[in-house]
Amino acid sequence: MKKKRFSLSTCLIYIFLTFFCLACLFPLLLTVIVSFTSEASIEKNGYSMFPEHFSLEAYKLLFQNSAVIFRAYTISIFITVVGTTLAIFITTMAAYTLSNNKVKYRNMIALYFFITTLFNGGIVPWYIMNHKLGLIDNIWALIIPTLMFSAFNMFLIRNFMDSLPNELRESAYIDGANDMRIAIQIYLPLCLPVIATVCLFYAIAYWNDWFNSIMLITNKDLYPVQYILFQIKSNLDALKAIPQNASLSFKLPVEAMKMAVVCLTIGPIVLLYPYLQRFFIKGLIIGSVKG
């Protein structure tokens, strides 16, 4: 069996990719390490990969009221799972409709969706609409306003569907299947790569959303984790701005707590991405070059 020989160019490519991966990983590792660093070490040496003293004080303070954090995590997980599921279903059904060449005026409908990527009504009409729909101080206020699907995601799925043979739909029609059955049983399984890609986009949007909480929620029991952590960071910035003679901010691990907040925020998404990574690149490339 002939052994594969490495050329100089191949070695250079591997070296470049290794350094590139390390460069991408470095900020994440630094964030985690700083979150476990004592405030005195940060003040003395700045951010360091090898701190003088490690400390759990930042996480102890964050979880001092652990019931609030865990409740916020529960709210965030619920709105992310439910919102992503509903958004994926609506986006996929809209994409299937616009990919069907038997639908009249489908290009005009697509233009209508495209216009929404260029213009929006503004915050005041958005708030009034949500108020009229009763989306104030309830769990649906964190789901439905973001549920109005992104036109970019819809076009991504539609372009992927356009790359599938139209004979699939015609054959299903001949066999007596309706459009709902064709979409769910034939097109959805074939579109898993692009659906997984869009699913990641929606999940990140729902998980990172704190704007809806500020605008539509006053009940503290409905605050998602992003808004709770946003409040913590704002309070830390306010404490740090206190004059030195008050010295209150120096009693708290301000910088370490900021990094701990980042770790708590990105953790679930970092864990989710590896499961969708094998679909991500394929779905993004195929969905973006067709049509």
C-alpha cells in the first residue's frame, strides 16, 4: 500500500490552520480563565492566561441568589426551544410555498418579504402592535415578536428547495399527495442541512434576546437569563464608576464577574453548535448559491 506523502504546501496549510484555530480559541480560553482569576491578580497583571491566584468569588456572587439564575435559565430554554420550533415551521412552510412554481404571484410575494429586509416600521409601531395583541407581561411576549421570521432565513431554505428536482413534487401529486404531506414527508427530510443551519440562527437569536424583556416585560419572574445577566453587568459598571474614596467597587471581583457573565451566556450555544456543525456549512453554501 502506497503511503501518502506530505508536500511542503500541505505542511504549510496544516500549520496555518493550527495557528488559526488557536487564534480563534484563545479569546474563549482567556475569558474562562479570567472568570476564575482573583480581582487582585487582574488589577496587578491585567488579563493573563497564567494568573497568580485563582478564585471562585465571581461565580459565588453570581449564584448567591441561585433561584433567580435557574429560573431565568428555565425561561430562556423554554422560549428558545418553543420559539425556534415555531419559527422553523413557519419559515419552512413559507419557503416551500415560494419554491412551488404552481403558486401564482409567488415572485411578488417574495418581493414583499424582501422589502422587509430593507425597511421596518420602527420601535413605536412595533410596541403599539404588541400592546394591541396582548403581548405584554406574558411568556408569549418573549416568543411571538421574534417569531416573525427572517426573510434571509426563508430565502435560504427556499433556494435549497429550488435545488431539488421538481419531479419529486410532480410524482407526489400523481400519487395523490397534497402539499402539506409533500412538504413534511418529502421536502423536510431532504432539507435537513439548511433547516439545521436556520435552526441555529433562530436559536442564537432567541437565546441572546434581551430587548423584548426590556420593552415588554415588567414581571421579574419572566426575565430570561440574558436580561438578568445584562442587569448584573450594568450594576457592575455602575459600581466601578463610583469614586475611589467610596472604594465599594474594589471589594467586588468586577472584571472576573464580567467574564463569568460571558461564560454563563455563551455556554449553551457553544454546546449546541457541535451537534449542528456537520449540517451548517453544507446548508449555508447550497442555500446561498442556488436561485
